[in-house]
Amino acid sequence: MKAIQALYEAHKIAFSPFVFQTVNCMYAFNVFEELFAVKNGLSLKEISEKTAVSLYGVTVLIEMAEMADIVKQKETGFYTLTDIGYFLARDEMTRVNFNFTNDVCYNGLFNLKEAIRDGKPAGLKVFGDWSTVYEGLSQLPEDVKKAWFEFDHYYSDNSFDDALKIIFKSNPASIFDIGGNTGKWAIASTKYNNNVQVDMFDLPGQLAVAKKNIDSITDIKDRVHYNEIDILNPSTEIKGGADVYWMSQFLDCFSENEIEMILLKIKKNAKKDATIYIMETFIDNQTFPAAAYSLVATSLYFTAIANGNSKMYSSSVFKYILDKAGFECVNEYHLHQDSFHTILEVKLK
Ligand SMILES: C[S@@+](CC[C@H](N)C(=O)[O-])C[C@H]1O[C@@H](n2cnc3c(N)ncnc32)[C@H](O)[C@@H]1O
């Protein structure tokens, strides 16, 4: 890279929040939708008229967006979306990631330095006085909660169809869903199979939401059971009896030592022939650079806001911890069709 180009790239970083907030305004004022709707572009005056934003406001936003290659000016003088602008306007994953960054992470990231120094989610204080985001999840402001759940569900929901086929290969009678959250998996699995019993394990706030979601579904509600647990509390146990343990996007919420401790907790009471399925978005299993980029950035959400000590992992790290805790990975499924997930099928050694 030539020095002049490197200087330009460095300046993009120095001014990156300006671009981010420009995009935020373009969403809020409907500029993307107006530009998307027309083929030959719009003048600044037309954008101003259509969005009811002042000509001054539209001008500063569009000038920044042009610099960032989000819009381009045609010979006619009219502005249209570039390919990058198209993805910002229309791609669901980009939208979910953008809202998560804006609503959940943006303010808290100011405390990243403190979080890294102290190993605590110092940015969480913008929302409340909790030691981890999970304690406060059900009490977050509505827009923050919406962005958090859309982010979480976007990544897990797309994988459930494939996951159900894999997990039910062995026709389990009992599944323990550890970190079951709002009950999406409990609902999907009990609807998929009419006999299976599902035990959810999670913090009380999340289980209360799950119960509310499940109690209204008559044909499954009696087959879902709720187990309140703070899995990090050394005095808590995970009872035995499950054919299958299911942990989806759960273990990445913890540090390496904590993951080992959770696995040992499962091992203590697990049946010898139980199968543990771990579904994760591993950094080293991604096909698209945008996916690996998102995951590495998500690690900093864990650092600054979620709990201060977890991250998105590579599968090699998980396999090392599994081995150390007395488990072996017997199968690995890559769900790359519309999904970024890997499922590790794990047995006791
Ligand atoms: C990222 S969500 C994953 C939810 C769901 N399994 C999915 O795939 O969408 C992590 C879940 O772990 C739960 N969790 C986090 N810390 C916990 C703890 N100390 N004890 C029990 N559950 C915990 C959270 O409440 C949350 O429901």
C-alpha cells in the first residue's frame, strides 16, 4: 500500500464514527429507502423534499456518504446507492449488526479501555447496575432489548432446521437446553417431535420470559420444564438423566476456565452415553470475510458490555477445552447454508 493510501485508510479509521452516525441518520430519515426506490437517482433537493430533512442536513449527510462510498453522484448530478449502499439498505444481516452496534454497544464501547484493564464489562453501566448483561437482559430498555434479541435470534434461528435433523437422528427422549433463553429451541424441538421432554436451564429472568412464551402453546407446554440456575455459582448442579445436552450460542458467553467448569458440571451427573451438542459460530469456520469480521467485533461486545471475560472462539480452542474436561468431539457439522454455525457432537471419553 502506498503511503498516501495508508494515510487515507488511517483517516477513515480516525473518522469512522462520523460515517457510522451518518448511516444511522440515513436510516432514521428514510434516505436509504428513497434512494433505493428510484432508478436514476435523486438530487439533494429531491432527497430533502422526500425526507423532510433540511437541504443543509441532506447535504452534509450525502457528502459524507459519498466519501464513504455509500452513494455516488451520476453525471446528471443525481445521487444513487453504490453496492455498499445497497447492502446497508437491503441486507438483513447488515441491518441486524448495525442495530446491535448502535443500540446495544455504541455508548458502552466508550468504556472498553476500563473493561480491558479491569476484566469487567465497564460499558454495561450505561444500562444498569448489573455484573453481567444476562442479569439485566429482561429489564433492558425496549429498543436495546429488541436489537439484542434480533442479533441473538438472527444467528441461531437460521440454524435450527438443520440442527433439529442432526439432534433427532438418535431420537432422544430427553433434551437439556442449557442457556435456553426465551424458549425458541424448546418450542422448535417439542414441535418437531411429539414425545421429547425438554428441560431448560437459565437465569430466572430469561426463564420467566420463556415460560410466558410457551404456556400459551397447549400441545407442548407440559413437555417443557424450567430449571433456574446460575451456572457460574459453584454450589449449583446440573442434574443427570438427559439423552442430549444442547448448548447453542451459550459457551461463548464464558471465559475458557468457566467453559471447562461448565463442562465438568455436566459431566458430573451425565449418563455415560449422553451426547452433548454445541452449536457455535466459530471464527475459524467462516467462509465469508464479513462473517469473521463480525465475530471478532462481537468479542469486544462481550468485553465491554456482556461480562468482561468472554469472546467468540475458534473451534480449536473449544476442542482443547473439551479434551481437558474429559470429552471428545466425535462429529463436526458445518451448517453453511444460510448459516454460519458449526455443531460439535461430543461424547464423554
Ligand atoms: C447468547 S444467549 C443464547 C440463547 C440461545 N441458546 C440461542 O441459541 O439463541 C446465552 C444464554 O445464556 C444464559 N446465561 C448467561 N449466563 C448464565 C449463567 N451464569 N447461568 C445460566 N444461564 C446463563 C443467558 O441468560 C442467555 O439466555
